[in-house]
Amino acid sequence: MCFRNRSVEHDSRAGIYVLLACAMRIDIHSHLMPAEYLRELLSRKAEPRVRVSRDGAKQMECGSGLVYSITERMTSIDAKIREMKEAGVDHQVLSLPLPGVDQFTREVASRLARTANDELAQVSRSRPAQFSAAATVPLRYPDLAVEELRRSKEELGMRMVEIFSNVAGMPVDSEKYWPFYKEAEKLGVSLLIHPGRPVMMDSVRDYSLAGAVGFLFDTTIAILRLVYSGVLEKLPGLRIIVPHMGSTIPYLVGRIDHQFKLSAKGQMTLPKLPSEYLRKVYIDTAQSLYKPAIECALSFTPHDRILFGSDDPFVDLKQSVASVKALGLPPDEEDMIFAGNAKSLGII
């Protein structure tokens, strides 16, 4: 086990003092809006942009009706530290929130990725005990993405990279992105496939369906395309993290294998069932607020491939911790989810 702190408690029944250990908690999925990135979005007239209301409130407009509020928890390190202390979370891996940089022109995307990575890396350097940083890359421009991937790992020390579930509307398995995946495997970095603006946005624009289901559908499609295209077959060392308890994969995996067996094209593409690749993918616990759903994921994904993630600041950090604690897992398995797996993966 890895321990955050230790305390001593008296066991009155046994008449002895018992050493208590509290496992370290590492949140691999927390968002911070870098100042330069925010300034760029504030200056834009077209989406994606940040709009300021008359009362000073800021709202991120990602495009096609996808919006969210930018609060202090999104921009302030001090606010994050206060929340972490209250929730008993020791360390967070900070990443860029939506919309990322893929929707921008080549020059702007490259500049924003570099400045965002520099700022997030500086936060990590200034408070290494509390924060690490995940890089962002302009995957829409694969040559720039490879260049920034190398720089972020070799110069900035970033061990995780956030990509989005679609690349400005294009599927992530396109052959033009394969050089990026090959370089990620070579460098040993982990790729978090974060939900992007859903490709089915027209169908989920109303009733807040984008957040409720659209994001999960998009990440599900993304990881399945990486499996079916052969990316995970040809790059077996590629480390992929699918957030939100694997999106819909644990629930649908039986159907996925069944449909694969019916598909001659699918059988020719892969030598193994999709589930054999999907079981090797890492998942995080972000926004897993329904115990039976978490248990479904636990029954499919080995506990050594589950990482604690919150999606802070879009959720209550205390609730994120409580949802894992409520599972009543054996202490060693719980410790692996809260911290051990992130350390083994080399994220921090």
C-alpha cells in the first residue's frame, strides 16, 4: 500500500492501540483553465469562445449549443487545493477542459497547445506534491501533435496526454493520426480519451443530453474505432484511458462481441474478440455516481486497470471519493484504484 497519513486509534475491546492507515488518493481527471488559453477564448467573436455576462459571469461556448460555466474551481489553484483538502484528495493530474485546441487553425492550435502545456507544467513544478499535468496536442495537425507530444514529455516531463473523442468532428482512428499513436507508445505516455463535442450534437443539444449521454456515446465510439481499426492490435503497448468508468463499454461488451462475430469484415480485421482488447484498456471512476453501474464496470475491467478520477470541477470531489469508498472493496484493491494504479502506470 501507499499511505497518505497514519494515525493511532484505541481499540477498547482489545485494549490495544491500532495503527490506522489512509491510502493516498490521486485524482487523474481534473481540469484547469490556463490563463493564456482563457484570454484567447475571451478575445474571440466566433465559437469556440468565452462570453462574459453583464454580471461578470463567464460561460464557455464550445459550439453547436454546448456550453458550461467557468467558475473559480476551473481557474484557481487555491480553490482546488481547498477542495482537495476537504475531500481528502492528495494529488491531481490537471488537464485542459473542453474544447481543447483541435477546432482552431493550425497556427492558433499550435500556439495554444504550447502555452497551455507550459502553464500546466509550471503549476506542477511549483507544487509537485499536489499536482501533475497532462499535455494537450493539436491532433488535427498530426505533425504538430507529434512535435508537441515529444516536447511535453521530454522537456516538460508530462507523462499523460489528453486527446478528444473526435478530432474537430473527424474519427480518431484515421490513418493520418497513427504516427502520433506510434510515438505515444514509443514514449510510454498514457492517452486519456476525453469526451469532445459529440459528433451527434444535433441529437443531444436539447435537455442537456450532451452531458448526460452524448459524451459517453462519443468516447465509446472513439475507443471502438481504435480497436476495430487495429490500432490496439498493432500497438499493444499503447496506454489508453477511457473516462467515466469506461463510458458504455462494460454494459455493452457482450453485444459488441456478438456483433463482431456476425461481421465478416470485423473478423478479418482483428485476430481476437474486441473484448480482449477492451479489457486491457484503463478506465477512470469520473462521475460514476450509481453503484450498480460501477459494479458492472468492476466485473469487466480488472481492478489493476481502474484509476480514481473525478472530472473536477464538474462534480463534487467529496462525492467522487465517496462513490469509490461505498463499494466496500478489499483495502488492497481500493488502494490500487485510489493511487497504486496511477503510480504503476507512471502518470505521476
